[in-house]
Amino acid sequence: MSTIRNLKIKTSTCKRIVKELHSYEKEVEREAAKTADMKEKGADPYDLKQQENVLAESRMMIPDCHKRLEAALADLKATLAELEEVNQEGAEMDDARSTIADVERFLTKEA
């Protein structure tokens, strides 16, 4: 049986993963700019290779975050549906619905 507490946790999880995804996207931009700058200045090949590895690791985190966000969204939807079946209402329910809408808009924009 799902509870309001579980709903709040799952809503917060979705919000946190979205923030994390934004953070990784910014990091990729920052690291890509740094890599381009190093190439332009003719940096040491070893240092350049290390920087390219950092950039590749940052890029790998984005698909991982997407998968976790999709799983968290599905989990949140299931919990919300369970609580709606027992006619539960409240601010937490509204917050969950708006989070679901925000995450779905975000995911369609990213695709």
C-alpha cells in the first residue's frame, strides 16, 4: 500500500534527478569548452588525453541519468495511481502531478 510519505519521496527523487541531469549537461559544456581551448593552445598530448577522458566520463553520465529519471517517473506515476484509487487528495498529490507533467515535458524536449 502506497502512502503519502512514499509519494513525497518519489516526487523529490524525480526533482533531484532532473537537477542532476542539468548539472551533468552544464559540466559537459564546460569540459568541452576546456578541451577545445586546450587543443587550440596546443596543450601537451598527455594532458589533452586526460581532459578528453574527463569529457567522455561526463557524457556517459547523461544517458544513465535519463534511464534513472524514466524509472523514477514510472515509479511516481504508479504510486500516484495507487493513491488516486483510494481517493487520496492533498497538496502532495498536486505536487506529484505537476512534477510528472514537468518531467514529461523535459523528457520530450530532450528527445
